[in-house]
Amino acid sequence: MPGTRRESLSLALTGSGGTGMISAGELLLRACARIGLYGLQTRSVGPQIRGGESAALLRIAHYPVEAHDDAFHVLFAADWQNFERFAGEITLADDVVVITDEAATDIPRVVRAHAADIRHLPLHAIAREHKARINMVGLGLLGHLLRLTEEELADIIHWFFTRKGRQQFIEPSIAAMRAGFALAEPMLEEVPSLRTTPDAARAQAKAGRRWLISGNQAVATGFLQAGGRFVAGYPITPATDMLEWLAARLPQLGGQLVQAEDELAAINMVLGASYGGIPAMTATSGPGFSLMAEGIGLGVMAEIPALIVDVQRIGPSTGIPTKSEQGDLQLALCGTHGDAPHLVIAPDCINDAIRTTAWALHLAEKLQCPAVLLSDQKLGQMLSVIDAPEGMPPWKAERETVAACETGDYRRFALTDSGISPVALPGAKGCMHTIDGLEHDEAALPSSKVEDHAAQLEKRWRKLQQMEEWPEEEMRHWADCIGTGEVCIITFGSSAGPAREAIRLAADMGLHARHISMRLLFPPQKKRLHKLLEGVKRLIVVEQTHSGQFLHYLKAHYELPEVVISCRRPGPKPITPQQVLRALREACTVDAKLTERVCT
Amino acid sequence: MPGTRRESLSLALTGSGGTGMISAGELLLRACARIGLYGLQTRSVGPQIRGGESAALLRIAHYPVEAHDDAFHVLFAADWQNFERFAGEITLADDVVVITDEAATDIPRVVRAHAADIRHLPLHAIAREHKARINMVGLGLLGHLLRLTEEELADIIHWFFTRKGRQQFIEPSIAAMRAGFALAEPMLEEVPSLRTTPDAARAQAKAGRRWLISGNQAVATGFLQAGGRFVAGYPITPATDMLEWLAARLPQLGGQLVQAEDELAAINMVLGASYGGIPAMTATSGPGFSLMAEGIGLGVMAEIPALIVDVQRIGPSTGIPTKSEQGDLQLALCGTHGDAPHLVIAPDCINDAIRTTAWALHLAEKLQCPAVLLSDQKLGQMLSVIDAPEGMPPWKAERETVAACETGDYRRFALTDSGISPVALPGAKGCMHTIDGLEHDEAALPSSKVEDHAAQLEKRWRKLQQMEEWPEEEMRHWADCIGTGEVCIITFGSSAGPAREAIRLAADMGLHARHISMRLLFPPQKKRLHKLLEGVKRLIVVEQTHSGQFLHYLKAHYELPEVVISCRRPGPKPITPQQVLRALREACTVDAKLTERVCT
Amino acid sequence: MNRQTAPAPKPGDYKSGVHPVWCPGCGDFAVLAAITRALAKLQLPKHEVALVSGIGCSGRIPAYLDVYGFHGLHGRALPVATGLKLSRPELTVLAAGGDGDIYSIGAAHFVHACRRNPDITLIVMDNRVYGMTKGQPSPTSEPDFAAALQPEGPHVPPVNGLLLALSAGATFVARAFSGHVDALAEMIIAGIEHPGFAVIEVLSPCPTFRPEQTQWKRQVEDDVFKPASSLQEAMAQVISAPELGTGIVWQTTRPAAEHIPAPPADHAAVMREITQAFLP
Amino acid sequence: MNRQTAPAPKPGDYKSGVHPVWCPGCGDFAVLAAITRALAKLQLPKHEVALVSGIGCSGRIPAYLDVYGFHGLHGRALPVATGLKLSRPELTVLAAGGDGDIYSIGAAHFVHACRRNPDITLIVMDNRVYGMTKGQPSPTSEPDFAAALQPEGPHVPPVNGLLLALSAGATFVARAFSGHVDALAEMIIAGIEHPGFAVIEVLSPCPTFRPEQTQWKRQVEDDVFKPASSLQEAMAQVISAPELGTGIVWQTTRPAAEHIPAPPADHAAVMREITQAFLP
Ligand SMILES: Cc1ncc(C[n+]2csc(CCOP(=O)(O)OP(=O)(O)O)c2C)c(N)n1
Ligand SMILES: Cc1ncc(C[n+]2csc(CCOP(=O)(O)OP(=O)(O)O)c2C)c(N)n1
Ligand code: SF4
Ligand code: SF4
Ligand SMILES: [Mg+2]
Ligand SMILES: [Mg+2]
């Protein structure tokens, strides 16, 4: 049976500790990026601290991809130890080809039951023969299936070991790769592959046109580009790598990163630095984000800008630290006591994360208010090939300041029309004052008066609320809307990827639908969403949560179309384009109001 | 002009530090309670740590009262220092009589402008003459206006100083009281007073029929009655007095209270004690509640019961520690990362607080889940005369336990139909296991599998969700509904008081409306509320918040009538029956959908 | 595996059979072994032992034991253990955590547990690194331990957990090395038998992120600490001791803060008495 | 009140004119006075001074000074001050808090600030009670200080803040008495001039909830501490010192952990260089 030809090809590389599947996947992706293909990689790892089983999940295409496909077309299994730990995350396509070692006798039943085509090859023997790791055999084999050349693969191996200072591995690895490459030769036509060969891409590819970047790096880059210079944080999966990336680069820009003793310290250090006028952020995940609740409230009350990046992982509590979910939405919206309006913003893909982070920092500084940026593990740790952005994002951190006061009656919390009061930073002559977590009057003095509380509450709300009135061009970034039709999918954050692709797939089938991806979640943009929803009869709310947090948020703050369909599932199985497409096709047939369903 | 005769009389006693207005108010209330009257007192204090200005705000009636009236009929001002600090909280009735010292020259303009009848009396002179404090003069004067007898007032003074071990003050104080009593004589008919004299009440009053109790004491009592035996807490206004009350009483019951080093420790100590099988609680307010976010999530994940009492104060951040608001609702509902369903329950008056706290502890233990009890400063620190409850609340803390395991395959998180898995407490032979904040399988082992996460999420939700299916008689306490008609007021927590009274006032005017007071806020009771709302055309959502947190909660989780009117105001000015009544009357005229308005 | 009826449980009986997630060669395996030996030596019934931990590689330890376990939040093992011990004094309560868990995010609880002196044995598995989150400096890391999050190293002196414990009022302070399992087991026995809060800092190498710690087995100096006769002396010992010295440096007794009064015979009657006070 | 142009500011110039909420006789008035004297003596421009505080009676102090003030969260003054000082090293940064603020809810930050050694002067206003919340025992309360929340008293030894600071690595450790305003002012000056983290514990009586502390003025023993030549000696002094002894017990220098590199001339160029690494 000849292998299917696909628009995009999905490959899973799995193996136990030491097989190096993640590296192989990354090298494959990088090689693809170099010749002008697009693609992405996520990883799934076991509970072992180091060296446990892991899976590299790749998708390669001629066009930018933001999400995994429904199923995997090629499964390369170095071995089968503990495969069941992530079997639930790796759905196999009907025509999947499974490549495994000739000696493998422990192929799990779920795989055997599903896969018609299992190929036993001398993977380990080749690796042993060349004194290399099995992942190099896989790199050659899979690279060939992707129609990469031996030279392209050799180059990438060269680059890899040179960067690591392990030149001695180059030669054996290349030899193993070549042997793997040869192994693929007889099956080229039998295994699913890309519809078009990469030659077109190769012809077009110019150096510098693509970036290979993770979501966490994208957020960090946006922060630096917008002028962020101070970071305090405490290690936590899956935010740590963002902090580590920043730690190495901040000093080059005259900034710094402090490893705090805990998240309470981190958020308060950020408030301290920002009080000093330095654009500042912290990055954390669920448990640390919960600990920051009190600090965020202080930022709201004392009107101190701060960027709090929450790279969501599966909750509640410690949950599943290495896996993705969107379940911190309601905490991001409501997560401090009292009426404490603050910005909540979600980047919707890796490419977008650079710009959206810059925008979030810009808004936080402009509105003198904490901004929570909701990323997630999938987005944050996904490695993706994107078009290199042209220039820097248009938004910078700019706070309205007062350089000096003559009269001595500086009013830190002056009741301006916009609700924004120019701030005197420490060092400004004559404007000395004390900011406070206590309710206060315009002059920043503590007050328990009915009138002061009402006026300051109103002011803190007004400065956010007025965004509804900002000119369209300033607010264009609040949401994206693509497509047309009476059925509309709505998402926030990383669920946009599969939704966008579903819209394209639907259009190919002649089914026209819209997709709204909301970046700005708080303050709600009632009029703006209303406009985007004009003519929509059925709304499908897609999100990666169990309880429907996004659905509840939308119901609480917006007027929605008559029929609202909740399409949700918890992690770690990601939402895929095909699932959203199915929901879309079904949506045309339901007519019950508010149908809640699990995406299947 | 003869003074009006009122169903209930509202009196404000104000003065600077050392005038003892709060004590005078309390003694007045106690004297009223003894003769069978009902009433309540709240206090408003300035920012001074000790001895600053303060106001005792009283309302006395022949029937139980739960809320303040719209305005005050008698204002007794020992002096006027810093009166403007709480002027916004003390609305004066049109026929208010202001009683102040003969020498007072600094009566604020707001008072002078409003009050036609200001009486200058030799208050300080009398106090000086008798070597007593001015509050005793006030006690006599106001007591007489309330038609208490000199003996009743003398008794209460006697009781007061005896309890304090300051017998030497009894005689001078009684003398000053008598002089104050005499001062009132000539004005008896000119000052607003109760419509009926207390004689009827006196005739009926039997010892033991009334309790004089604060909301904080009521909550603490309910906790002890239901079997609560461990408390950990950290001082915070306005929850400290509940902790202090418990500290003195727990040892008598074989329980104990630990003063923790902070709220992170407090919630974790509670989880530790509860893991040991001991029904446990903590009490805190906004800032401390924010710090407990992570711990609550652990309780959800590891299925550990815990009662977290949040005596809400004005937020955000440090806010106004001594004043009331209902702004922690959304944090109570959403306040931890991830999908973490847990109980959120609000007592709706002081009387109810005893039973509702017992119910909350019962549910937490039965469902093995943290329960947040939302009280507030108004409810918690209000001192009220209530009918002494007959017997104890019907609910006890009872957890389904496993005494011992024979087979060795105890599954802590077994997927039962109800979602509730019987727990083996430490000490149970053969059932050893490790509970975890990590996602886990039925046997409590950490798991990152798609299936385990889905099943356990579903289980944790199911055990709450099934409450919708519980028999009506078990769930009767979830909400109260009074009245009939197409207009309905809905409240949670302490806003029920003014709403209930508004319903009665409206009925007197021939206007029939309903009132729903929700105690169980999470899990939502969709079918039950739907039933209560049958036939309702207009819903008025009354709450003490700025942003409409209760409104948003209702919109997110329920099908609401076509017209929804939000009637809300932030603290510290309390919501009053008259305001709700006005909203009710206006509701009959609006027809816009979702009108948001400020209660005026 | 209900072996309570067997006459004399052996160390292996205290293992749960769950396979540890630790890396090969991790010091924590030996800590696990030492705990089982100590429990076996003390013949403690498994169901009367509870081990509370925080988050970290170290924090995973309870699941590997067949006792009651509580794998809680990062930094919060001590408050949980305190709540448990105070309300269930008949249980033998142990707490375990990493250097980050106890000395960084949990530092306030550590100080206050030392003061409060509950009858809990704390095992700090010190590998001078955040193992679980893949190698960031911890409070006990050397000033020049460069890692991605602090590319030039923390450049601050490490927390001295023993000194901190002494100054916070701990009544039993010791250091051990996980490689010397028997000595560690003895130390844990002494800690459990100590009537109060026992702090045992265990040098527990992390071969993955601190490969140089595999040398500890050659560098550790055993029993350099001798139980001191005064706090000053204990502190002086700790300050001047070699970095990898072990032993019990301080042991004293002091009543624990809290105790539970006996429950009354008639709860309802006591409740009635309490609510009497509400009569006006 | 822009007096920066006047040649020599006097203590009064550093007052904001806001009326303190403190009770009459509160020791914190004297702390306020001492700070103004110190600032005046150092002739520090008001706009270049920032005072960060936590929550408590003590925490109210910034509003009474005409410098930049940050009245933050209970227990979190030190992280805020650290963030501020690290990013704005040219400012003179002070931190202030109560015994509960710093030694209870803020204990972890205290320990880590001592280690990190930022150039901040910390003033702990120790009244051995939670003043603001009306009289609960604090970590420095005497074991037998009975109060409503702990009717039999804490029955645990008080935290010794000086000892804790020493063992956590503080480079300047001192105690003073608020009643001796000039000595306190001198101490604050020494703290500000000290290049690192200076811990000054100030005995600051709370006449309202600890009326017996009004006797402190007769009981305090001044200058019992002498700058020690070794950590051991400092600790020994603190352990054996009278309960109400004052003085500087320890001063040493050690570089602060963090420093800001100079910002580059061309941000855009540096950004370009950084993002080069994303090319495949
Ligand atoms: C509130 C919170 N912050 C951060 C984390 C992430 N985290 C998990 S373990 C750990 C540190 C582990 O270091 P250590 O305590 O030394 O234990 P080890 O892994 O070295 O045994 C951190 C920061 C978390 N789980 N929770
Ligand atoms: C998170 C949090 N918990 C509790 C409180 C309540 N609170 C305010 S001040 C204070 C303690 C004050 O004691 P201390 O720090 O000794 O200061 P003092 O008032 O004695 O000067 C407490 C517990 C709070 N504001 N925030
Ligand atoms: S990372 Fe280090 S501490 Fe963690 S399991 Fe591996 S060796 Fe042990
Ligand atoms: S309560 Fe004590 S510390 Fe607070 S202001 Fe009054 S005297 Fe000072
Ligand atoms: Mg460690
Ligand atoms: Mg204090």
C-alpha cells in the first residue's frame, strides 16, 4: 500500500531515558527550518527527574503550523518502556507507520491493535555498530522520509555537537545517521509523507527568514523589546526556562534578574523595582501564581505596573507540572480579594507572543496597573518555526511621569478624566508621597471615607474601562477575527491555533465560519465583541479546561448569541484542528441553547 | 414639634477617643435585650489604633432586625472631633434630633445644614460633676428616650463594672446615668421614639429567650456545635475576635487553637489537622484569604475537608480593614489555579450564621472538600439581639472513613458513583497511602495520564455536582425564598437583611415581590434557582460591591429572567432596606435589559 | 501487605513498592533506606507513622514508604506536619523536604517550627541545588555555583541550616550524610526519640545536577560534632566545623508549645455552658 | 514644601505633617524622630530617600516622613525594598516593620535579605506584640505574655532577631531603644552608611497593649554590645547579653549579591544580536 501524501506530516519519536528522542526531534525541526519548511515540536516527558521516557511530537508542513494535527502518521519508537504513560496523548492515524527495533517484543497492545504497518528495523544494532546513539539513526531515517538530504542532516549534526563542544561525536553520529537514511530508502513510497517535496521551499529559503523559537522565548523577547529591564522569579516548571533565558540576556541590556526566595518575594520585588520606574516582570506557573494573589492586589491598589506571566500547567494544586491546560483563566481574572480590576491578556500563538507581550507591558505601564499574561505549557515550551518578525513590536513601556513638583501638593492619585494619574518616581524633586495598599485619597493619604473609596474605586476601574473608547487603530490588537458566516468559534490563548486551522479546513470543504481569538480578556470589550459577533447565530466556545472557565467568563461579561456551544476538554491531550472542525460541523445541526460537550 | 413614633428607632453615638461611645451603645443594646426588645449595633472607628474617634450605630425594635435603617433618628455626639471621617456612613433622618454638649461650637456644617433640632445639654458638666464618663450620661439619656427604667439601666451598669472588676466605678456611673435620665425627661415627647412602649416586650420577656451575639461569635459557635476542634489562624481585622473567642473555648471541648506565623502556615496547619481526621477551620480576611489560595487548591486536589472563614473587609489590598464589603466573592469562587471546585457558602444573618457554619463544616467533611464561608465585617462585628436557638444545628462534621484495610489495596481516590471516596485516616491499619497535590490515580499514585486526570477531575466535580440531585429536604438550607410576585430581589450573605426588610415594607405598601437569599453559591444549583425564579420577570441583584461580582456570578452560572437590574454599591456605607425598596419600586418601571445602577 | 501482625517488621516492610522517580545514584535512595531502617529498628507500626513532605525530588519520598504520607505544597511541609502532630499526638510524625523547600520558600516555617518545638523529626535532604526544577542554585549552593538562572552563581554565602536552627531555638540539631546509611538511620532514631523538634540536615548528593557531589563520600567527615553543653558552644562548633562534617551538635529539652486538653465527657453540656454567655 | 534648595535641612524638614495614628506615648514617635535626625545629619536630599514598610502600627511610618514612601503588604517590606534598591541603586533605601511583620510573616524574607546583603537599612520596631491588631503575642513576646488569642501565653522562647540575623549572614546587626533618640539616630546613620544590609532592632514600647514596657526606659542597658571581631563572639554576646541591651554587635563588609551592569549604548543593536540566536 503506498503511503498517503499529506499537507502536513506528524511524527512522534518516543523512547526511554538516554535514547535522545527530544534532541533528534529538535534537530529534525531545525533542519526543516533551514531549508524553508515550517513545523513545530512539543514534548511529553515522564515523571522521572532526568532521563526518563520522553516523546518528541513533531509536525512539519510547507506553511506555518500552530497546533498539532489530530493524529500521528509516523511513530518512531526507540523502545516501548512506559509508552503507556503518554499513549493517551499520541493518537495514531489510521495509516500510521510504526518504526521500531527489530528485537522489540513489548509493543503495547494499543499500538498493535491500531497500527497495520509496523516495521522492525535494526535500529539498535546500527547505533551500536557506529558507536552512536539510536537517535542519530532515527534522525537519518525520518529525515529521509521528509526528503531532507544527507548533507543537510550532516550539517545539523555538525552544528549540534560543535555547539556542545563534543566534536568527537560528530563522525560516529553522522555515520549512524547515514545508515538510518539508507534504511528509509526502500520504504519511501510506502510511508505517509508530505504532498510536495521540499524543493520548492529550498528554492525560496533565504537565511534569516525563519526563526526557531519557543513560546517562552517569544514572551521574553517581547518583554525585552518593549523595554523590560527587571525580572524577579522563582523556578517553576514550565516557566523556569523563560527566566533562565532572560537571566543570560538581561545584563547585556543593563537589566537584571533576581532569583527570589519564593513567589511572594518575586512579585513584591517586581513591585519595588517598578515603583522605582523600571519596567518589570515575573514569570511563574499555577502554584506560584496563586501565591502572587495578594501582591497583584497591591499593584492594583497602589497603581504599580507589573507584568505577571503565568505559563499555565495542569491544575489544580501541583497538578501535572509538565503538561498544559488553560485552567488559570478565572484566577487571572479574579485572583485577589476585593474589587481589583487589572489587565488580563493572552498571546494566541508563538509568533504573536512577541508582540502581545510587548503590548501587555506597554498597557501595564500606560495604565499603571498589573497585567497578567496567560501563556501555557503548550505554547511556552512548544518549539516552532515562524517567519522572523520584521523589526520590533510597535509598543514600548512608557509611563506618564512627573519630573518634579514645585508647589509641594503633588497628588499621586489625582482624579483625572482618564483615571491615569502621572506618577512621580522616587528621585523626582518635591513630589515626595507615600503609596499605600490602604484605601487613600487623591494625595495618597489613607482614608476610610465613603467618598474617597468610591472615587478611587471608580478611578481604578475607569482607567481600564476607557479602553472601550480608545480609537480602533490603537485597539486593533485586542482580538483577531477571521472568516465569515453565522457560526463562530471563539478562543483565547493557545486554543486559537487549532481553531484557525479548523476554519481553513472548513473553508476547503465549503463550510464558512468565523473565528475570534481574544487577546484582551480584561477589561472586557463589550462593544467590540458585539460587533465581531454581528450576524452570528451559533457560538462555539473552545477551551482547554474541564469546567468551562472561558465559557463562564463570556457569559458573565458579554451578550452572546442565542446558541452557545461549549467545546472543551482538560489537558494533557491537546485540542486539535480536527476536533474543532468536528464541533463546527456538528454546530450546524444542534439547536439547543448552550450545549455543553466534550471535544472528542 | 412632637417627635415621630417609629416601628424601629436608630441612634448614633459618636465621640472621640475616651468618650466610651461603643460601650454605651452596647450597654443600651443589652438593656433592651434584657427587657425583650430586639436590636443591633455596628461600630465605625477611625484609623487610630486605640482610642480614636468612634461611632456606635444602634437600631432598636420590637421585632428582630438584621440591618440598619436608612437614617438615624437620634444622634448623640459627645464631641465632634473628626466626625467627618464617618459622616458618610451616618445619614441623618429629616426629623433627627441631635444631642450634644452645651459648649459644642464645632458642629460640622453637614450636621447643621441637615438637623433642625440640635439640643445643647450640659453633658460634660454632669459627667465631671459625678466623676464619671460622658457615656454614662448618654446611657441614661438615650435609655430614657427608649423608655427603659432607671433600674434597668442601673442593673446593666452594675453588671458591666462587676464583670470588669471595677466596682469603684459603679456608683458614680449610676449617678451620671440618673442625671442623664433626668435630662431626657423634658424632651420625651419631642424626640422620635418607638411607636409602642416596651411594656409589652417586658411582659413577655423570659430569661434565656434572647441572645446578644455577634456574627463572628455565631460562626464560631456553629463551628464548635458541629464538632469543629482545631483552629489555626493569624490575626487580622475583622476576623481576629472570632479567633480570640475560639481560643478561650476550644480547650474546654478538648480542641485547640494555634496562632500560626502567617496565613500560609494557618491553612496548611488546618489541612494537616484535617488530614488527621479532626474537623478544622481557619478564619481570616481579604489579605490573608488571598494568601490561602494555594492551600485551598491543595485541599481540593488531595480531598481534605477544611473550613475557611473569610470575614470580608473593604478591598482591594489592605483596603479599609475595619469596614465592610462583599468584594471577595469572586476570589472565593475562583481563588486558586486550575479547575478546583469547592464549596462556597454564605450565612445571611447573625442568627443564620450559627446554622450555616455548622452546615458548611458538615458539607466540607461529607464531601471531603474545602468550604469557604463568606461572612463580612458588618455581619461579623455586628452585635445583635436574636431569638436564642432551640438546641443545636442538625448538622455535624461526619466524614466517611475506613477503619482498617485487610487486602492492602486501599484506593484513597476510588472512583465511586458519588465521587466521595471513604478515607482512611492515619492510624487505620493496613490502609497506608500518600495523598498528593499532584494529579493521581485511584490508588493515590501520581499520574500524568490523560485518563487519570480526566477521571479525577470528573470525580472531584461530581461529588459537588450531585448536590443538585440531593433530596429537597436535605438541601432546604441552600437558599431562602420569601414573598411572591414577578419582581424578585436576589442577594447573598449580609445583604439579605436589608432585602428581607424591603420586602416587608413593600408588602405593607401593597407591592408584592420575592426575595431569594442564596447561601450555597458553589456548586451552583441551577434547577433549584430556576424553580425559585419561575414566573419572575424582573430580577434585582443587590450586593455590596463596586463591580457587580454577584451579578457576574449569576450571569455566568444561571439562566436569568429577561430583565436583570444590578443594584450595588461599595462599602463602607451599608445597604439599607429603604434603598432596596427604592430599587424595587423603580424595577416596576424599567424595561431595559440589564440596567446597572448605583443604589442611592 | 498488611504485615502489622508479623512479629518484627524489617526495613523492607516499610517500603511501598512504588518505583522512585529519582535518577540513578541519587542520594535520596539512601535517605529512604535509612528511614526504613530507623522505623524497623523502632518497630513502629506502619499505620501509626506519618511522613509529610513538600515539593522537590526530596518531596517525593512519602509515596515510597508504606506509611501514611502527605505530599503537600512546596515549602509547607512543616505547617502541615505541625497541624497533624498537634491534633493527633499519638502518631509518629516525620517531615521531609529539600534545601529549597525548607530553607528558601519554607524558611519562615522552619524558623517557627524550631521555636514551637512540636514533636516532629525533620529531614532536610540537602543537595545544594533545586533538583526537581533542573538545577537552579538553592540557598545552600556555593557562591560560585553557576547555573542558567544565575549565570555567575549566587555570590552570597549559603544558608547554614544548622546555625539557623540553633538560633531559632531548635532542641535537636544534627547533620548526616546519606551515603552512611546506618549512621543516618541512627540519627533518625535519635530524632524520633527526641521529645521535640529534631532537625536533621542530610547531605544527599544530586549526581545529575551536582556531579561533583559524588565526591562527598570521600570528603565527608563523620562525627565532627559533639553534643554541645551550651548554645554558644554549639554555634561555635557549627561555625568552625568543616563544611561536610556530621554529627549531633545540640540536644536539649523544652516542652512543646501546644498540647491538647482531654476532651470533656459531655460536649453538649460544655456547649450549653459556653453559649450561656450570650444571654444578655 | 520644596525645601531641597535650602542649604541645610533640619530634622523637622523631613516630616510630612501628616498626623500619626499612633497612641500617645507610643515608642514609634521616637523612631520617627530619630529617622528625621539621621536624615538631617546626613543631609540626604528628601527626594533621594525611600522608606518601604509593611503593615502594623510601625508600618504606618512612611506617611509621616516627607520622603518617598511605600506602605506595602504585611511581611513584604524587604522584597519591595530589595527590588527598589537593586534597580535604583542611587537611592537611599530604608525598610521598616514591626516584630510581627519582620520576624513572623516576613521571616523568610528577613533571612534571605540578610544573606543577599542589599544596601538597605532595616528598622525593626520591636514592641513584642501585634499592636495594630490589638494585642496578640508576637514572635518576640515573652513566653508568659497571656493575651486573648493565646490565653496561656505563647510558652515558647521569643525569636532572637539579632541571633537570627547573625546566623543568616547579616553584615550589620544592632539593637537600640527608641527612648534614646540620639543614640538611635546615630545607629541609623551608621546603618545607612554601612555598605550592605543593616539590621537595627529598636525596642519601641507599646504603652497600649504592653503598658509594662513604659518601664523600659529604666531597664534598658545601653552599649552592652561591642562590635565583635568574630561571628562566634557576636553570637556569644547576643546570647549572654541582658534582654534589653543595646549597641552594635556585628559589622562586616561583603559585596551585595546583585549589581546592575551599565545599559548598552544601542539597545536595538543588542536586541538584534540576542535574536540572532533564533535563526535556525
Ligand atoms: C509555589 C511553588 N513554587 C515553585 C515550585 C517549583 N518547584 C518544585 S520543586 C522546587 C525546588 C526543589 O528544590 P529542593 O527543595 O532543594 O528539592 P530537591 O528537588 O533538590 O530535592 C521548585 C522551585 C512549586 N512546586 N511550587
Ligand atoms: C496578610 C495579612 N495578615 C494579617 C494582617 C493583619 N495585621 C496587620 S498588622 C499585623 C501585625 C502587626 O504587628 P507588628 O508587625 O508587630 O507591628 P506593630 O503593629 O506591633 O507595630 C497584622 C497581623 C494583614 N494586614 N495582612
Ligand atoms: S535531579 Fe538530583 S536530587 Fe533529583 S532525583 Fe536526580 S539526582 Fe536526585
Ligand atoms: S497600639 Fe501600641 S504600637 Fe500601636 S500605636 Fe498604640 S502604642 Fe503604638
Ligand atoms: Mg535540593
Ligand atoms: Mg509589634
